Amino acid sequence: MSFKFESLRVWQNALEYGEKINNIADGFPRKELFNLSTQIRRAADSIGLNIAEGSTGLSDLEQSRFLTFANRSALETVACLIKARRRDYISESQFNTLYQECEQLIKMMQAFKNKLK
């Protein structure tokens, strides 16, 4: 059995992005274990989780609402990336790559949301 969200490319990309963020957070200092590491992981995971949750709704309006939540989580992830870069937890190259990937993910979510209207 498969669920509707599993076939969505935007969900698949969000899932992969969450894994990349998780791997990056593994390299943060131990002092961030219950702070930035946890926050960035939760924010990144929430992108895909909200896409999935919204896909089970009975209406496009409900799915659109969950895409808004996913977008907010993506922006929170970017804010955490900025903090991680400023604290030298990640390189400029890592930051740029993850920033651009998130930007693309946000564009995909917006295009999907626009298609629902």
C-alpha cells in the first residue's frame, strides 16, 4: 500500500533535504546538542512531515494550509543554517549548497500550492 504523498516529488525532495540537514547537524559541537542541532533537525523534518500530513486532507484548501506550514519550517531551517554558518559549524560551501537546495524546495512547494488553487 502506498500513500498519496509518497508519489509527490516535492515530498521526496523534502525527505532527502531533511536527511542532509540531519547529517550536517551531526557535526555541530556537543554544546548545541539540545539547542541548534535539535532545532534545525526538527525544522527540516517538519517540511516533509507537513507535506505528508496535508496530502491526507479532504480538500485542496487543507493541503495548501499544510504547505504553508512546510514553507515556514523551510524558512526556519534557513535561519538555523545562517546561525550555524555564523558560528563556524558549517563551511561557506556547505551553507551555500543547503541554502540553494532549500530555496528550490520552497519554489517547488509554492508551485504545488499554486497548482491547488
